[in-house]
Amino acid sequence: MIRRNIKFIFFLLLFLRVNAVSQSESNFVFTGNKIFDSKTLLRNLETRIKKADDDSIISSIKKFYSYYGYYHTDVKIRESGGNQFQIEIDEGKPTFINNIIADGLNEDSTFVKEILSKLDNEIFSAQQFEENVNFLLDYYEELGYPFAAIRIASVYFFDKEDKHLADIYLKIEKGLKAKIDRMEIEGNDKTKEMVIIRSAGISTGEIYSREKINKIPSRLMKLRFFESVREPEFFIDNKNEGVLRIKVKEKQTNQFDGIIGYVPGRESEKGYLTGLVNIGLGNIFGTGRNLSFRWQSENRNSQELEIKYLEPWLFGFPLNLRTGLFQRIQDTTYVQRNLSGELIFMASEDVTGSVSIAHRSTIPTERSVKGFTVYNSTSLITGVNLSIDTRNNIYSPTSGIIFANTYKLNSKKINGPAEYLPANRSFSLQQFEVDFGYFLEVFRLQVLALAFHAREIRGDNIEISDMYLLGGANSLRGYIENQFAGKRILWSNIEYRYLLTNKTHAFLFFDAGYFKRDELSDYKIGYGLGINFETAFGIMSVSFALGKGDSFGEGKIHFGIVNEF
């Protein structure tokens, strides 16, 4: 429910909810009470009573019973001695709703009468009555009447056939239909207003919709540009215009993460650099554009270089264009380069679909000793993807799921080496990718995070350069990066998290993985502990993991910035 400047007015003329003040159970003894037990009555006494003849104790109990539809309750108090009081209660019979007559109905009369008719012959309980009236106020608000009011004009009590009955007369005032004439954005020192407005999912000229407005904070938080987004406010200004006010608090969107090491050479070998450099430029010039650069050297002969760019809202439509350049040098085996593009359609707040195309070239590394490693090949890879993300917090979710399903068709052509060319130089490979995550808050600040991932490639002449890689911080912890390769890989992650802030959590984890390559297959496990915490440069993740059969001294430390691209 959004914060309204004019609160919906709903007067129940006959009911006042009782504010409970505790009273020692030893001071009061209740008799005759069947509907409510003694503890419930004690919790709802209005004030601490010291005198047996104080009328406030009787009034408090009668109001409590009236709230639940018992208007004929009789209460007597007798002093038992020793500061003990006996409260005799004759609960009486409840009052039932005979009829509800609503004034002010028009085109909504059928629906409103249907809701109100559900109360016919029910006990005239303020609690149940309020629930139904609030439901109707929500209904009117969703139709564009945020200032609707429902008032009880009068109530007629009477008895019939030994039953207490009531006819209720309501006054319904919908007010004027509200429209969003203007939007005010506050707190956006860097982000342009048009970036926030287009991502909010609502625009000027639209009829007020509570459902859309309630979704604005989660929609904007998924941009990852803001520390927080407050509940939007809607009000009518002095020009009788509807104003929607959105308040945001921006955060640091540029990231830098790096660690560089130098491994000295031995004998005739030269030394080499190893480490990771990760640079992210988010929300460039406040336009929502993103650029990232990543370099990682795993050892002397293996390294990765990746550049990615995101252009949001292409031509003003809910389409994001993501492009990327990726290069991997694998040992002394091959060099692989990918140039890719992906067009992402934002179908809703939670659902996206995309189509992608990529050109890949694989070049075998020249070696002093001649021999076959991989083919010199080029591939055209097309794909489709469907993603669903209902997490309530992208950094430390306590509920929701994340799901992605991808299919790719790899049209591969072999160009060399000439002496190893097969008879069939062109063929197709199919790739299947599934990712699923589930988050559940089992106790306060304690979250169970479950994830499952699967990859498979099918076809003829599948080389090591075509296979999926497994191992490391983003898949199977406790092993070095990309330690295993397979035509089929599976891995699951189980984390038990303790939330320290809305962006920081400590966790215990257990990972299990499987890979299969021709006749070679194996299962692996990893386990350990870690922490994700907020820094000036982004969310840092650090974990210590042990692989299958590892001693403590053989544990791996995984670290890096959580990807926000």
C-alpha cells in the first residue's frame, strides 16, 4: 500500500479498539466467559484498575466484546478480598447483520453488492467488517480512486425471532478519478530523470494504479544504481494535478577489484603475472549505460580477457542491447575469441526474453613439437533465452526464485590444419543451459539459498574448445578456476546465510559437481564458509573452500566482486 497524503476515512460509529494494558492475572478471576479465555480478556483491558467499582473495567470489557459482535454483554465486578476481584460476565448472544444498504453506487454496484452480501447473516464483527470495507477501498484505489471513502451513516438494531439483528447504512464516496499529471524525482544527483521514469513502468498521463506504483521500488532497485528507493507518494497539488513523487538514494556504481601477483621464473623460464583485474563503469553519465572490463590470469599459459557493454532501452523501447568481446588463452593448446551481441526484451518486472548471436574463432597455438590439439575453426552461434527473477533483493534475497533457460545452435566450420582436415568440415552443435535458484528465510535473518545449474553440448566432432568448464568461485568452489571440462556438466550450491545487512551476509556452503567427457566422468564436492560484504567499489565475495580429499592446508580462497553487469 502506498503512503497516501489523504488517508482513507472509515468511521465505525460503534467500535473502538481497546488498547491493552497488562494486569496481573492473580488480581482478576473471570467467570461466565466462554467465547474468550481469561488471558485474552486480561490482555485487552484498557487500564490497570485498582478500585473494584471503577466503571472503566466494565467499559473496557464491553467494548472488547462489542468489537467482535457481542453488544449485549453484561459485566459485574465483585471483590473477593486480598486485592482479588471476580468479574462475572454474561456474554449474551451476538448480533447478526441483516442487511447492508449502500448509497453512492453506480457502475460498480454489482461488484460492491456482491462483496457486501458476503456479510449477510454474519456476526456484526468490527474486525470482519473492516476487512471487507478495506478490500473495497483497495478495489476503488486500483480503479484510479485513491481517495475513496466508505462511511457508516447509521446502524439500526432490532430483535427478531430471538435474534439480535442490525441493518447497516453505508455512504460510499469515490471522489474524482486520479491521473498522474506530473512526476517528481528526488535524490538523483547523477541519474537522469528519464532513466528513472522509463524504468518505473508508469508514465505521466496514466490513470492512477496502485499495483503499478507499488512495484516501482523493486523495479528501480533492479537497475543497481540506487542504495534505496522509498515508497512513492501520490498527492493532489494546489493546481488540482496528480503528482507522483519518487525518492531515491544513489550509490557508487563504478567498481574496481584487482589483485596482481608475480611468479618468478625458474632456470630458463621467465617469470609471469597472475591475478585478476575487474573494472566496472555503471550508469555512465547517468544514462543507464554500463561498461565492464575483466582480465584474469590463472597460470603461466592460461588467461582470459573480457569486455562487455550494455545499451539500455534501445530506440526508447524496453529492449536492452548487450555486446561483448571475450578471449581465452587455454594453456598451450588454443586461443579462442568471441564477439557477441544479445537483444533483451523486458517483458515485465520479473520476466525477460532474449535472442543472441556470436562469432567465435578458435586458433590452435603453434608448438615446437608438431601434433594435433584442436581444429582451426569458426562458429556462428545463435541462441534464445528466457529468464525469470522474482528475488526481493538482488544482493541478499530472502525470498523468490531466479531461473534462466537457454538454447544455442552452433554452426561450426573447420578451416585447418590442412593435414588434419576431416571429410565433413561443417556441422552443427546444440547447447542447452539451465540455471535455477531458490531463496527461503527459514528464521529471522537466516536464509537457505539453493541453486542448480546444468550445461550440455551435443553433436559430432566436439573438441575441448567447445566444452563447458567447471570449477572455481562461480561454480564449484574448492577447485581452481575452470579445472574440469565436459560435454555435460552439472553443479549445485547450498548456502546457509546469516544476514548482517541488506547487502552483507556470512554463509556456510556445500557444492556438488559432475562432469562427463567421452568415457571420462567424475563427481566432485566442495565445502567451506565465506562472506559477501559491501565496499566502496561494490559487493565483495570472499570464501574459503576445501575440495574432495583436501586437507586444511590445501584449501582454496576465492574472492571477487559480485557481478552487477
